[in-house]
Amino acid sequence: MRQNQDVRRAGVRGRGRETLRCAIGRALAALALVVLAGCIAVPVPQTPAPPDRLSLTPTSFAALPGWAEERHAEILPAFAATCRRLATLPPDRPLGGAEAAAQRAGRVADWLPLCAEAATLPQGDGAAVRAFFERRFRPWLVQNVATSPPDPFGLFTGYYEPEVAGSRRRRPGSAPLYQRPPELVQVELGDFAEDLRGRRTAGRVEQGRLVPFASRAEIVRGALENRRLELLWVDDPIDAFFLQVQGSGRVNLAEGGVARVGFAGQNGHPYVPIGRVLVERGAMTLDQVSTQSIRAWLAANPGEAAAVMDRNPSYVFFREIRGLDPNEGPPGSFGVPLTPERSIAVDRSYIPLGIPVFIDVPHPITGRPWRRTLMAQDTGGAIRGAVRGDVFWGWGAAAGEAAGRMRARGVWWLLLPVTVGG
């Protein structure tokens, strides 16, 4: 999810001055090995898995399981949101991704005629939307060919927009949501080494060197106090922790009203899922791990909860987002509001942002096959790989229940224009 940030949200870029960029460039070659070693230190695999290699196999809509039963009209609003974003981008800008996916996704200009045609489709006319996709797109099964044999299956999880209680003022027992510290510098490692494309880290510059930023434990224990960086206060520290995991949320204010918050930065430390920590401690088995079970354990063990949460050194900073429609989701890293059950976070180093995908996974509540067309409109720090997705379920209790329980293997197809890539 997952730390479901970009590292999860909103494509926030480092704001260091040019002098800092130069300092980072001089120091990064030596530091990158240290940073990357830190990223895999918990735990260190005996034999690191090779990076995924994406392969696409063409198929047909008739071969997609459940395509005929899909509620096609529901795809259109999320597709239209992508089109509104594409209209603001340079026409020659690539949509991104890797290898064949990047080639067949093409550039913004390739999608503008598709967007123009989609805008003429009648709202609610599922037959017209289905015909549009079948005429204009081709499904491509994604496989990871770094494995032997090639594997079309990958992990799919879920995330949502939590609703928590809080205040604009500190209250007894509350936990702060911090704004992004001005000295935090985010680094796109791919700017310095091609094999690090799509990877990033963050830190602060000290005497011309990029050094690690404070960890979660250090921040929780006061590393940023007395700097007027507190954005809001959340009544329950466990709620604050999971708000960071999700990367956005709604804070119901004691003063009245609701504050919407979104991702503004991350401290550069690796995300460590505390479900794994609890399994290592023998507190639960792997098949028992869910957001619900983790929350229940933390609430039942208040003396140990802080230490367990500190095992995740990653810390997320927020910004308040004003003017959002309460019936819309938070903005994803593609820059459009996320649509419940129609938006998905992907690894943009493999999958182009903005494209439609079709997934086949078990439903997290019923266990029955769940086959949907979703738009790749977000990214996440824990969303890594050619077949790795994180479904946005919306907000509220039902969305939280589905998102917290979603952890299943599944397959997906990229829906790419027939007019691109030959």
C-alpha cells in the first residue's frame, strides 16, 4: 500500500535548492549503496530475488474472464478523470512503464483521440462503453519473465481513505500529523543510475552530504517538536499510524467540520509492515494478518504497541487538501481523484500511469472471483513489481473492511490502444 504512498501520494517532489542538488549529486554515488542496503535490511533475503521483467501476451476481450458480466458503464467516470489529466500534459510526454508496456502505451497525443471519443459516449450506456473498449483497445496479459517458468500471478492488496477523530489543537493522548519539514530532500535515484529507475529516497543535506532523516521512533519521541510543523492532531495514535499507512484520510474535527489530508512526503526510511513483525513475535500467523487483526492486537497490548509501530521506521508527512468534493476520493499520484473500486495503485517503473487494466482476483470479503476494469491512477511505496496492484476501495467502514482484508494472488491485463506500438 503496503505503505500505499508515492512513496504513496501525490507525486510530491524534493524542493531543495540547486546547490543542494549539486551536493546530492556529488554524494549520491557513495550513499546509494548504503541507502539501498538499508532498504532491504528488514529482513535480508539469503538470495535476493532478481528484478521483475515484464512481458506482454496479446489476447482478446472474449478471452477475458468475466468481461461480458462487467458493469461497463461504471468505467467511464474514472476513464474521464484520466482524460482530464492527460489534457493538461505535453502531447509528446510518454505515459511511462517498462519495455513493451511503455512502447504500446505510447504518448499523451496517442490517447487524446480516444478521450475525445469517450466524451461522446452516453452516460450509463454500458453497451456503448463496452463497444468502445473492444474497438479501440486490446488486452495484454502481463507476466514476470524473470521467473522460470514465467509467472502471470502477483499480489493484490487494497487501501482506503480512513476517517479518524482529531482536532486542530493538541489534546491529551493525541498524536500529531506533521507537515513536510523544509529540509527534507527527495531524490529520484533513476536520475543518477538507469538500473534505479522508478526508485527514490529522501534525507537531508549536512555538510554537503545526503544523510538519513529522522526515523519514526525519533520523530514520535520529539525530533520535530517546537518547530510549528504540526498540521493536525489525531485522538488515537493507532489511528495516526494507519493514516500514514494509507497515505490520505478524513479527520473529523472536534471544532466541527472535516479536514482532508494527503501525502506530502516521506522520511526515506524503508517501510516495514508490522504484520510481519507480529508474525515474527508469534503474536499471529501469516494467514491471520489483516489490518483488522493488527489493530486489535495493538489495542489489546498498549504497553507494547508503540515499540511494535516503531519497528516500521518509515514516517509520512501530510498536507491539508481543501476544496475536495466529499463524494470524491483523494487525489492519487496521477493527479486525479481516486474512484472507489475503479482506481488502482501500480508500480510505475513497470506499468504506465493513466491506463486501464483488467484484473481477476478473489473478492476480499466473499472470496468469489472479482473481475474489474480499473484505471492505474496511483502508486505506492510497497507496490513493487510487474504484477502488483493495490485497489482503492473508497472511504468509510465498508471500504476499510474490504481494503484491510484484501491480500490475494491474481492476474491482470493491460488494456492498450490498438493504434500504438504496431
